[in-house]
Amino acid sequence: MSNIIPWDFSVIPEKFLLFRDAALLTLEITTLGIVTGLILGLIVALGKLSQHKITSKIASAYIFIIRGTPLLLQLFIIYYGLTSIVTIPPFPSAIIALGVHNGAYIGEIFRGAIQSIHYGQMEAARSLGMTHRKSMRRIILPQAFKRAVPPLGNQFIIALKDSSLASTIAVPELLLRGRQMGSSTFMYMEMLIIVALWYLIMTSVLSYGVHRLEQRLKVSDHD
């Protein structure tokens, strides 16, 4: 170890694969949280655009509350605050918190994408005898999804990084693994750098996948 630099970076390649299981768990939390968020987000977006005032107000209140409070607080409410009613284990608590949190942001993304579709397309579909629900499913939502892909990609990356908060309730994901390894080896910087490298790899792959999907959807528009 150098006398000038107090860290031994040579251990990074040696210890890198020891974080593989934690990285897979991080991906699992993120994926399940995103899927939950997509479902909630679509429901919330349609609810906010609903002509029923109560439904619209409930969706707006959900977005206001979730976007106005930190994810960490929401995670603690689910894991600690609900214990007098129900005890939710750490792993599902993390998924629920991540899904509920992202659902509010994804709902706004979907709402904006739906509203960006010219209203004339809905009128044309209705004039052909389609119901409002059928028009949304076949005409509006497919186009809205294409427009929502870039902001959704950004939200997915945020969700991946936010999954690190699961370490605060003892979910053995990447950050907790890094802290544990740092504590046991007294190489905190080296272990945290390994965690950072794993996150960089995963976010890069996710960014590339979203970019490819975006390009593919653009090509299909011209077919």
C-alpha cells in the first residue's frame, strides 16, 4: 500500500465478484418496484384524467403526498409505522415503497404523454363507434407509451439508485453489502468504489436498453 494514498485499490478486482449476489438482489428490488410503479402510474394517470371528480381528486392527492415526501420516510412508514397493524418483512417493504414512490412520478409521465396526443384522434375513434375505453387502449395509449419512453427511462435509472435506501431496513443489497465488507476489512473506500462500479455498470446497461428501445420505436413509426 502506498504511503501517499491510504487505499489499496488492488483489492477491487479481487473482491468485485463478491458483490454479485447483492447486485442481483438490487436488480430484483428495482425490477419489482418499477413493475409496481408502472401499474400504479397508469392507474393514477387515467384516474387523474377521469371525468369523475372524486377519482381525479384521489389520484391528485396521491401524487401530491408521494411527491411531497421523501422515499426514505415512505419506506420507514411501511416498514416501521405499520407494525401495529401488519408486519411487512424488509424485502417486500422495499418493493412496496419503491413501487408506490415511483407510481406517482410515472403517473405524471403517463398523464403528460396521454395529453400530448391530439384530441382529434380520440374524436375520430369515437366517431368510428369505439367506446372511450377501447379508444384509449387501441389508439391513445400505444402512442402515449412511445412518447413516455425517454422520461420513463430516466425514472427507471432513478429507481435503481433509490433502491440503495433498502439498506436502511437491512435488505442485503449493494450498499449494505459494501458497508458490511468495509466494516469487516476496514477498507471502506475500496468497498464503496466496488459498489459504485456495480451501479455504474447497471445504470449504463439500463440506459443503453432504453436508448435502443427508443430508437426501435422511432423506426416503427416510419414503417
